[in-house]
Amino acid sequence: MTNDWMKDESLKNIDPYKLEFLQALVFESSNLRKEQLMPFFMAVMKRGQEKKVSFSDEEINAIVAVLKKHATPEEIGKIEKIMAMRARR
């Protein structure tokens, strides 16, 4: 996935730093196996806390909608798995 998704008009009110942070996550997680995802996301959460990066529910929903518009079916599956994990917490 390229970073074209970050230019979507519906994301204009989200801090560009947050979008760059997410783009790095997408890139870093692209080749992970299923069993590697949870440790990766735990590390990401820690990194986000250290850098004071947080997202409101509205920001998350907008970002997910945009990512799905620009994603392949495989990437959409990964997004949905991540959102399911998020919903369980």
C-alpha cells in the first residue's frame, strides 16, 4: 500500500504526524505472520504511548474507512482482523 491514502479528504483534520506513524506501522507489519501480530501491536502501543500518539474513535473509524478504499482484499482482511482484536479489548 502506498501513502496515497493519507491524502484522502476525510482525513484532513487528523494530525499528519499521526498518519505518518500509521503508514510506518502498515509498512512494518506487512510481512508479519499471524503469531507475530500481537507482540508487534503491543510494541506499537508502547511506542505510541512514548511518542504521545493517540487516536479518537472518530479518527480510527475515518482512517479504517480510507484504508479499506485503498487496500487489496488481503490487506482488507488484515485490517478487519486488527479491528476485531481492538474490539475485544
